[in-house]
Amino acid sequence: MITKDLERSDLSGISVKSSHFISDITLDFQFDDKHHKVDVKSVLGMLLVPIKAGTTLRLLTRGKDEEEAMHFIFDLFRIFC
């Protein structure tokens, strides 16, 4: 669960740092009764979604380096939150 609202700079930083992975990296979550699914590698996609305090995120990775990508992105969210 996210403990603080994520700033635009946080979201773009996560997106840029995720781009060195081969795997697909997706966030899946509910906000304001709407289901959101966003490609973490897409800076624009990340900037268009509201990730607010109290949101529970589901991180999905798929590809050759999926386990490494999952741990890396999870740690980034822990740092920013």
C-alpha cells in the first residue's frame, strides 16, 4: 500500500529507471472506483495515473529479467513512499 501521494518527479523517475529492463512491467490498481493498468516504462502513462496514499498496487513483470525487475521496482516504490 502506498503511504503518500506520489509526485510527478517520483513517477517519472520510476519510469526512467525501469526502462533498462527487458521485461514488461505493469502496475495494476483501483482508484476512485476505476481500474487502472499502466506500463511502468511509459513516462506519459505513469504521469497520467493518480497514485495516491492508501492505494494498493499490484506489480506485474513478464520476461527474461522479470524477477530482477520486480525486486528493483518494488524497492523503488519503497524508497519513494
